Amino acid sequence: MIARLALLGAVWLVTSGSYYSCTAGNGNPRPLDPGNGNGNGNGNGNGNGTFATTLVLRNSTGAETGSFMFGESIKFEFTVTNLTDRPITLQFSDGHISDYLVVNSGTNTVRWLWSQGIAFMQVMTPITFDPNQSRTFTTTWNGVLADGTQLMPGTYQARGLMVFDAFANDPLATNELGSALRTFMVH
């Protein structure tokens, strides 16, 4: 029975479309290394702290772009790099490690949030970054919104992030564990 549950869990992780599965709960990362500062950062995703983050958007052919056709899938590649010369472990309160969102350009109106409606494993989840190590989290989005409609042509912004303290209340909060907003267009 346990083996079947483990297999079902593995199948769910593979089919969820994310490199790492991600929580109900707030998923606040906590450093396990007491010498690494607060672990949550207060940088802006540009590498001025413990971590640097980048978000790359790719079209259905795999090319990096900021322009998509109506109905075309968007692949999100979110990379987090430990800028220090020591290992840093972030502790998450559950399986919600990373997330992605799309907002109307120039606003804080969230159009799509990857984790919306997903149930995550309720188990403490540590992620360790070795010195200068990068980890990439990916997902592919088909452009379908929570209400079942397709993202309409227009200008939008996307963000990738590791779930940080303020995420539950403000997924656009400045934090070095979240990328800068990346502008893209749907035609």
C-alpha cells in the first residue's frame, strides 16, 4: 500500500509540470546554517545579497522570448544561485518550494499563480545550495487561467520565486528569492 502511494506521489510530481513540487501553508524558508544571515533576503533579485535569481521565458520551440502567440505555451525557467562561498540550507514548512505568477503589466493584479488549487505535501522540506551553486526550477503553462479562459493578447509580467516569508500576503514583495518582473506580450 505504501509503495502504491509513493508511486502515485511520484507520478503526480512528474505530471504537475514543475521541476520541484511546491503548499498550503506559507512555506516560509528558514536557514539551517546560522551563519548565513536571515536566509530570506531583502534584496531585489539582482544579486546584491545571498542569492541571485533570474527568470527566462521560452516559447514552444524552446527559444528564449518575450513574445508569444495567443494560446502558445510559456515555459518558465527560474534559476536561483547561492552567491556565497558556504552551503546554505533553506527550510520550507511544506512542499511548496517555488512558484510562478503572471500579472497585468504595471499592476499587482495577479492573472495566474502556478500554485493556485494545488495541494502540497505537508512535510518540512529543506533545500541546500552548495557554495556558488545554481538550481533551476521549471514549469510550462498553457495560458489557461483559473476560470478556464485563455490569457488574452496584451502585455503582462511574470515572476519566478522560491516561497519567502511575505509571499502569502504579497507575491510581488521585494525579496532576493524572487526574480524581477519579466515583461512579455501575447499576440
